[in-house]
Amino acid sequence: MLLTISLKGKNTQDLGYLLHKNPYRAQCFDLNFGKVYVFYPEVGDEKTTAALLLDINPVDLARGKVGSEKDGLFDYVNDRPYVCSSFMSTAIVRVFGTAVSGKCAKRQELADSKLDLEASISMLPCMGDIEFVKEIFEPLGYEVYTKSYVLDECFPEWGQSPYINLTIKGKVKLSELLNHLYVLIPMFDRQKHYYVGSDEIEKLIKHGEGWLSTHPCRNKIIRRYFSVCKSYANEAIKIISENELQYEAEQNTDFEKAGENTESKKPLNKRRLDTVLEKILESGSNRVIDMGCGDGKLTKMLLDEKSISKIAAFDVSVQALKRTAERLRLDTLSDVKRKKVDLFLSSLMYLDDRFKGYDCACIIEVIEHLDLNRLRTFENVVFGYAMPKTVIVTTPNIEYNKYYGISEEQLRHNDHRFEWTRNEFDNWCRNVCGKFGYTVKTDGIGDFNESFGSPTQIGVFTKCV
């Protein structure tokens, strides 16, 4: 498994500074799946090439090693030692980690510069789909060159090999090149050698920052990256889309009016969760239930609040609960914190006794995923059955979609069943109050626009005494 990176131009031996690897000394690194060798097959004034060679023993993979499955990852006969896959992505981050982050203490100006770089990958699995390879790399500014092979020259009827040798050339930062490779190499292979948890979403967002959100094949890349877990793919698409929409809106904002307001620079989801936590603390609640917890970001914030003595979180999705458990690190929590939180599988359509006994219920970006004809059941469950003293509901403001450039026929997310205007949300809140004996205060979250309001609507309901 071989990756080479070449720098052309002047003073090309500076590639050693960027990669933090001496061009005149071969190095070996032990990883739990094999050995990684870094060496320079070519060092010159006009071109310098660094090579990363990954040596994996297929017998070790079959028998199982540290970090592998209980009975091993694969059969004894497998292509893992030869195919460029997630093993290579892991090696890139472990061996070239500083370069991936874009840091270079001795030559930072070089790390921040676009350089004439070339990367070659041996045996990239793409099922012979050369056009797809170009579709992925060309929008990133690369020239793409491929070389394919027949499976066996003695049996031409077997057709072409599913693997190709790929070379990409472009004027890019080294950190950009490495992050592109980190994300896209396993996307072609569509399988990973390690357990994929919810933290993989954060990894994708981190390494895709600055390029993935605007890539014309963004959703295809994300779905192939998470080919074994569609729920992670959907969550990543949702987060990246929302952050990009918020960023675009902020670019159109009058920054002179915004001044030094750093709050407006926060991603919308962060501002939403911060606002909800603020409302919870203002209500004086110390027993809180997160209804439809998703990946558990709010639950994690509640767990870290000393004034909150009891937390419950549930979701209709088993995968969502797994992600929440991973985010909370339940296995390593202290006994005190572990007793503080209760995760369980349930639905907002159920009259579940576990919903009762909480001061505050949070339903954050959930109701828009329900069919309109099921809202009455939701209201009865939360306001009529659970009856917490405080209920906090957030939902998108469809009017703000115009500010994002979304057409009137389109909703903000594929899974949304509806989105309300500010008047529609206010009317729904008042109807709920009239039926179940609550008062409500509504507001907006995110940058305010005179014509469209704020991107998120929030209603804080308080039970009448």
C-alpha cells in the first residue's frame, strides 16, 4: 500500500519541513495493524518525493490484533494489504498529523502557501469507474491521471481490474491535499477496518472543513464514507448543510453593524443549544428530560451542569442512543454521573411512564420530523400526560429559508415533514396553552433579519399554577 507526495518548483527539499520527516533518513512507525515506512525516493532542487509505505500482514488481520474484531477482520485471503483503504487514512493522520493540521513551526508561511503538489496512490478501489474518480477530484482543482489494468493478461475475458493507480496534481496547500486524501480514500473503498462510532461524524466535519460542504458530490461522498451506517450519513449531511447555510447568511450580514459580536460567528446549532441551556437554568429546573435526543449534544451539556441533578434522554432510533452513549462516554463515567443520567428507547407517540417526574422537557428540532396529523398525539403525550413545569420547543422558521436562498417548495432538510412561519408557530403555541393550561414566550435564535426573522424559533412553555 503506497502513497507518494511530490513537491515541484524551487527549494523542494522544504517538503521535509512540511511533513516533519527528514529527507535523508528513512523512518519506521509501528501501528496496531502493521508497520509504516516513510522515505524519500527522490530528493532534488526541482522535485522532491516523499513515500509512505504501509506493510500489513494478512494473517494478523485474520487472526485478530489489538483494535480488530474478536475473531479477526477478514479471511486469510484478502486484499487489505494491497488496496488503498482506511488503513492508509489512519496512517496519514498518525504519521503526518502535524502536516494534516496545517502547522509547521519552522516554515509556517510555507504551510499556508499553495504549492505545486502531486500525489500518487497505488491500487485505489473504484470498480473501474474512472469518470467517478474525476468527478470527485477535479472539482477540488486537481488534474487527474489514472492507470487501469486487466485482471489477468492470460484471461482477458475476465475484464478490467476494479483497482487503479491514481495521480492527482494541483496548486494546493499540503494540509488541503492530506485532508482530501484522508476523507476520499476510504470513500472509494466503502469499508473501514475499525468500529465506526458517532465520533466519526466529527472527524469527517473536521477534515472536510473548507471544501466538503461546497463539493458538488458532497452527499454522495458522505453516504459512501458512512456506507455501513446511513443514520450517521444523514446526521453529517444535516450538520454540514446547516453550518453552511448559516455561514452563507453571515457572509451577507452587515458586519459593521455586527461589530465585535462573536456570538454571531457561532454555528447555528451551537447557538441553539446554548440558548436552550440558558432557558433551562433560568427556569430553575434540576430534573430535565431530553425528548428525541439525537446524538446527545444537549444531554452532554446537561450532564456537565452541576445544578442539574437528574437527566433522562430518549430517542426512537437505536443508533441515535448509541451515539449519545458514546458522546457521554457512559462506560467511563464516575458512579455519581452514571446515576445522574438515564438513556432509553421510546417515542413521543407513547404514553410512557418514564416521561413523568421532570421539571423541564426539551424537544429540540424534533416536531418538524413528525407528520402534521401526529402533532395532536405529541401534544397529549408531552403537555397532557408528562406535564413538566417547563417545556422548551425549537423548530425552523421557514421564512428565513429565503435568506438562505432556498426555494419556497424546498424544506431545510429532507426528513422535515413541515416547517412553520412565525405566525404559524405562535398560533400553535397559543392553541397548546389553551388546551393544557400553559403560558408561552416565543423568540428567535440566530441572526435576526427584519424581513425574515431568525433561522430558529423557540417556545418556552410554563405550566400554570
